[in-house]
Amino acid sequence: MANPLVSIIVPAYNVENYIEECVDSLLAQTYSPIEVIVLDDGSTDQTVKLLRSYEDTILLFENKENKGQGARRNQGMKIAKGKYLYFMDSDDWLEKDAIEKLVKQMSKTDADLVRFNGTVFYENSFETIQQEGRYDFSHQLVHQKVYAGDELLHKNRKSFSASPCLYLIKKEVIDTHGLFFLEGVLHEDEYFTARLFSVVEKMTYLNEAFYHRRYRDGSTMTKQSEEHQKRSFDSYLVVFCTLENDIQNLNLTTKQKRFLKRQLLSIYSGLIRNELSPEQEKKISGLSSISMKDKLFLRLASMKQSIERANR
């Protein structure tokens, strides 16, 4: 039986210093067949020029308008023809045997989703940053184990990481449930991955660090300006309200709603930890899904975490 096609979706914007390393790591994969779909998002540097040299080996889409990563990932999903989808960030790189091992595990288990680990490194440095729980999930998930039902939802909640660069997914799942990334906001993957994790029926995990994420000045991961923080707050609010609407209006099971509600609480908890302006506090106070019981739960959870940290 022929190997199933894997579609790799790569949005790109002003990454002239990194795009070649990214694409080279994908073209060096030991697995075939793959289609590498690169969607430029209106770059103003040399990104497109560099990508044109790969036109015989990738599918390149040169978009003139800058619409953001969510829009380009959605565009890529419409184009993709693979049985499996993988999302790649254009300033990062992937181990060459990643797709081969992931597809093998997916095929062996007939899972809808396979998760794996990543590492983080600073730009211009070979030093990796250890962030257990954010990119290494071995404290919650068991190598090669298959998860389903209540255990799947529980484990995905306990080890939640929004980045779609840390899993391979059956395209059928996305198509069946009409999943999409929010557009025009930051943190668009917080919505997509929450919805995805809530509908997946079978999942497996490989305890290997295939993905290498770069921390660089000026990226979404590192910006700390007041303007960026305001946009980040507003974006999380959009994610919150969209999930809130889904819980109220989509045909979800009680367990799926409970999973998404816990994601709402996680987002809310993150928002209130920041120093908020009066306008932002007003927006927060108007979130109808957060009850007094929820606020008490979060306060107790915060106290428990503080005690656990103090006792380490």
C-alpha cells in the first residue's frame, strides 16, 4: 500500500533570515510523499525571492495582502490534498525523520492525532531552553500510548499546548468538524487547537523532540510593547468569546463543553493576571460565562500552585 500524502502548511512573513533553513528541513524529510505549501503573507523583504528558488519542490503562493497567520493557515487547508496535515512556522525547523515516525505511529494506531515534543532555542544561540509542560509533554503523556474517551480529554486538558506545530492531524477530522483558525488576531491557534482537541476521538503520543522553535526579537513570541500587549489582550478576548459562542450554540457533548469551559477559564485566568486598564477591566467584568463559582475555583487553584511551588 502506498504511503499516504502529507501536506505541510507554512505561512511566511518577512523571514528572509530563516525561511531557507525551515524549507530545507522539510525537503530533507525521510518520508515521502509530502507536499510543502508555503503561503507568503505580503512579505516586504527578500522572503519571496528566496522562496522562488524552491518552486520546483514546493507549492508557493504569493499573497500581496498581509492578513496574518490564521488566514494563511486557512488558505493552506483549502489547498492541501494530503491525508495528514502538519503546520510549520517559517522561522523554525523540523528533524528530518519526524514525518516518517509520525505517520508510522498514526498508521499503526489508526489515531486521528499524534502529539510530540519540541525544544526552544534563542536566535543566534545553540542553547536550548527547558520548558517542561510547554513543549515536553512526557510528564503527562506516555510514549506510544493510545488515548480515547474521557482519558483523552483529560490528558489534553492537563497537557494543553496551542501550537499546531506540535502535532500531526488527519485532515478528515478538520473537514468533518469544519475547523478553522481565527483571522485578524494573535493567538489564533488557541481557538483552533482547543476545538480540535475537543473533537478528536483517538490520539497517540511520541516522546521525541522533533520540532525546534526559535525565539527571536520582533516575533509574536517575544514582543512586549504596550501596543502588542493590548493587541494580545484583545485577541485573547476574541478567542474567549468565540469559544463561549461555540459552547452555547454548537451541537457538542457535555464532556466536550466541559473541556472547552476549562479552556475558557485558562484564558480568563491569564487575562486577569495582567495589569489591566479600566477599559479592559470593564470588558473582563462583562464575560457572562465566568461565574462567582469559577472565580473561586481559580483563586483556590492559584493558592494551591503557590503552595506547591513553595514546597519544591
